[in-house]
Amino acid sequence: MTLKNRLMMSPMTTRQSFFDGQVTRDEIAYYQERSQGLGAVITGAANVQAGGKGWPGELSVASDDMIPRLHDLASAIQGQGAKAILQIFHAGRMTSRATLSGEQPVSASAVAAERPEAETPRELTDAEIERIIRDFGEATKRAIVAGFDGVELHGANTYLLQQFFSPHSNRRTDKWGGDRTQRAAFIRRVIERTLVAVKETADRPFIVGYRLSPEEFENPGIRFADTLYLLTQLQEFPLDYIHVSLGNYDRVARGTDYQDKSMMAYMYDALKGQIPLVGVGGVRTRQDVANVLQEADLVAVGQQLLFDPKWAVKLALHQDKQMVTADFGSLVMTGDFTLPLRDFLEGRYHK
């Protein structure tokens, strides 16, 4: 599949879906406006099963009745000339009983996240793990039927795929835990199931990407060396891209062994062109785009597009002086946002 350019929209939480995960008209309008001028748009996370819901107003791809409105969303993005990629995930322990209608969150092990008011999850059984793996495959099939051009497996931001790889959240002693090879088993199985779903269902080229966070602050936790190992595991599959989750594209690893260049640069070198790397983190200007493309194959842009929906068009037309440059926090009240998105942004930027 060929994108019209190297610009992608990062997946971002907007909380604009209905309570049951159905796509809303506001959500469609939001993505449609921001798709202009981009090669591809990655949606915010869509849960693959009810127990994987992370927050209110979240997209869902957990049942067939979601397909018609997901089709409308994909069509709106594609109508602007961009490829539509549905990010799919399971929140694992990064949710709450309130979000899950009283059900206890689940994870690889019964270990709470290191965040305020985090709830202790229940350890998943082997049968439940197999069910989640199947649900990733079913979600992929629904994305295909809905007309999307691809899916992104959300293995970043401390959600369930990352929880299985992390020594902090995975203390298991069975086949799903142990050393980092065993902790990567769940990731490998989910990728395998996703690729099988594509082979069985897709009648057209279909993208499968994987997103990851390169390190954790917890102790024990994922270190950058673990991520470089994980890349060797991911390279065994015909993935279409790997998307690194970073707040700043030039961020350097915390460990003393990897201080010579950015983590993105180390990952780019490790992949050796075998799988395209999507760089991200604080991209606001033409120079930022050029900088990322020195160490990645594609550029994902998040917050700038959130507050400057036609940013990619301005970039293409060399209207750089018209790009929004103000601090994001100051733009929350002046932006044209729906009420749930505005409330979410106020909580994020003004807490």
C-alpha cells in the first residue's frame, strides 16, 4: 500500500464515542477535518472486548454492531485522501471498576499500576488470555469489513500488551511470564492472530502496525535494552510499520548504555530498513518533520493537529506562518471542541 506522503495523525484519546463505544457524528467530523493533507490517520484506541475498555467515551470494535458506524468513520477519513487505520487495544489494569460497570480490571498479574488511586487487577486465567488473543483477531476482521485500510496494535502507554512484556506488571510463573522471551509470548500470539485474520478476511492490501513505548519508569520495568530485544521479536513478522510512542522525538534513554543518540535513532538503526519506523513526539514545524525523517520513515503528528486541524495542508502549501504556535494549554478554551473533548482537554492541560 502506498501513502500519498509520510505524514500520519497520531492516535489520540478524545472521549467522543457513545457510552457503548459507537462512533458519534461529532467524532466523524473531528477526524474528517484533521485528515486533510495526511498520508494516514490512526484513530484513538478501540477496545477489542468490553473488559478492555479503558475510559468513558472510548471507541469499541468489540462486536459486529459497531461495524456500520466504524465504516462511516473510515469513509470520512478516506474521503480526504488519507488511509484509515484503526488502533485496537485492551486496557488491562489501566482502567477502573467504574468504567467496567463494577467488574474488576484484569492484567497479566495482580499488581496495581504505580499511579494515584490505581486499582489492583485480577490475574488473567490461561483461558481468558486465549479469549483476548481471539478477540484481537475478531476486531481485526471487523476493521476489514468496516472498510479500514489497517489496524495498529496498541502495545504502548502501559496497556495490556505492554503489561505482559513488563516485569512490573507481569510476575507470572507459567508460559506467559518469566524472562523477557516468555513475557513477549502474548505479544507474539496477538500479532500472529491478527495476521491470520488479515489473511482469512482481507480481499485487499491491509496494514498491520505495532505501537510500543520504549521504556518504563517503574522498578522493575521495561528498559531500553528490553525494547531493542522486542524489536528482534517484532522483526520476525511481516509488520507494515512500528510506531514508537514518545513525548519528544529526540528523547534519550534513561539508561547509561544508550546516551549517544535518541531512542528513536537507536530503533531506526536496529530495524535496518526491514520495517518502517514511525517517529513521533512534539512535531510542530517543518524543521521538526525534517528532523524526525532523519531517524524514521514516517512522521506521526498529534497535538499540533488537535489544535491546528489544517496543519498538514499548511505544510504542503508552505503556509508555515499560518501554523498555530501558541502553547497548547492556552488553546483549550479557544478551540472548536465538542463538550466531552473540551472537558477531557481541560483536565489534561489545566490540572
